Amino acid sequence: MRVAILTNAFPPDARGGAGRIAFEQAKLLRTAGCEVRVWRPHIAWFSETPIKRLWRHLRDLSARKNVAQEISAWQPDALITHNLTGCGFATPRQVQRKGVRWIHTLHDVQLFDPSGRLVDARILTPWQIFWSLLRQIALGQPDAVVSPTAWLMRRHRRRGFFLGSQTRCETMPNPDMPPEHHERSAHVPMRLLFVGRVSRDKGSRLLAGLVQQLKFPYTLTIIGVGPDVPALRSLSTNVSCLGELPAESVRAWMMQSDVLLAPSRIEENQPTVILEAASIGLPVIASHKGGIVETLGRAGALCAPENPPAWIEVLEEWRDAGVYARQVARMEELAQRYDPQVYLSRLLSLLKSKR
């Protein structure tokens, strides 16, 4: 089977979750014997001024004809699309018209909010209504849409996406690395880890609150960059800020850490850092927001991102060896849900389906 993949993010140029999932998807399909080719158009306008970006977003509603022609000329059996900002939202529809089955993969809220920031999923803003209408018209109806969480699918359907009977909607948790068992016990001092952009949106105030209020011995390692790095570094000698690291180094830090903190203030879908933590049995405390609730299920702990005492209470409980061991076991059990072979089996079935 020939499978074309169209995405605006793909390693090594992109390190975000969407690019990583597109990469894993391509790798899995190749292991199954599929011939896979990836189109990642050059996009140079993401750093332009807001007015110029708005104009580019409007132009982006049309197809990138050269990309559509290249994909069609390759004659794939199926087209899988990921985040399409910069790729031309009408591009996949032109390929679909050639008789190619089209599956769109959701990652976040970019379809209806180009900022990628959803502070409160309950609120339907005029800005979202405006973009949703424009992009629904440009995008058309894929043959199938895959969402990692039912939460994200509901957010899109509420805004009018994928309501046509010709589009099959599937909830399919993202794949991660095969689960690995590691002997774990909480260290003294407890080793806390944060991975991501160090900003208010991603929970830097919560991290600051923990640093200021924790009474037991701990270390906090921060992997990532952002505007709030200097402030966090200055709060305590227990805080280490390592900047951006390659994926293998991040995983190594996860292996030796005791707890992953994911305190985002915005509505996240299915953060890949949580999936990776699950694959090695690293307990997670995360914000009770968005698709994170569905992603963690019974594993880990969920707390309000504005309430440091709640996070501290969980950490205090996890200092107990028995409680901590149960959390490790729950994360290992959760990892089975994100086994890449389970994902591959479901994806192949969807690619071969007539509907």
C-alpha cells in the first residue's frame, strides 16, 4: 500500500508532539510493508508580524497546487494529513478528488483557533466561529478523521467540523514507544521533572508555587526554554534548568526522575510527554484540564493548575513507598493503551476500510 503523509511539522526540523506522532506513524507503516512518502512544505511565515500572519492564514485557506499535484502524481492509495497550517487547507481535498482515500489526524485546536491556545473549552468565541467557518469550507469532508481523545473530537464537532455522514470519526490514542519495565522507588530528595515550554501557559506559576511551598527534600529539573526560566532558576538552588535537550536525553532524565509534573493552564489534548512517561512507568501529576483527564484515566493524579497545595498533598502521599509503587504499576498498565502495535493495527484497518 502507498501512503502519502502531509504535515506542517516533521522531525528533525520539528520537535513538537504533532511532528513526533507523524514521524512515528510513518515509521510504523513502513514496518508493516507500506511505501510511505512525506510532504512537509516549506513554511517561512510563522515568525512574521501579526498582520502579515493573518494575511498568510487567509491565503492558506486555498490549496498549494504544486503539493497537491506532486502527491497525486505519486498515485498513493491513501493520504494521511496532520496539522495543515501552512500546507493549504484545500490541498488534501484536491488529492481526494483523484480517488485517494483521505484520513485526517487531529492533534490540537489549530483548526478552529490558529493560536493553538484554548484556555476554556466551554467558551465558543467569535474568533473561533470565524475561523471554523472559513476552514470548514476550505477543508471539506475527509473520508475519516482520527482523534487521540474523544474530548478533542467533541471540541471540533461542537464548532461544526466533521458532521457530514460521509466522514468516519474514530478515537484512536496516539502511539508511543513500546512499554518498558523499570524498577522504581522514590528517592530522597524526591526528583521532580518538568518538560516543555517554561511559560505561564504551561504552568510556570504552579512550579514557582511548589518551589516556594515544598517542605520536604526535593530537586526540580526543568527541560525546556521560555520566558520564565530566569525567575524559576532564581527561586532555589534545588532548581536546575537544562534548556532544550534531544529526545534521548529527555528519556534518560525521565528514567532517573521520580515524578513528572505537567501543570498546563491551557486545554491540552494528549501531551506526548505523558505518553512517554507512561511507557517507562514514571508517575505523573497533571492539570485537570482538556484531554489530559482522558489520557491519564485512573493512572497518575489530576489537580487544578492554580492550586499548589493540592499538588504538594499528592507529592507528600507519594513519598510513601507502597503508594509510590502502586502509582508506578498504574502507569505501566496505562502504557498498554498506547502500545504502537495496537495503534498500527487500528490504523491499517482504517486505511483499508471502504468507509
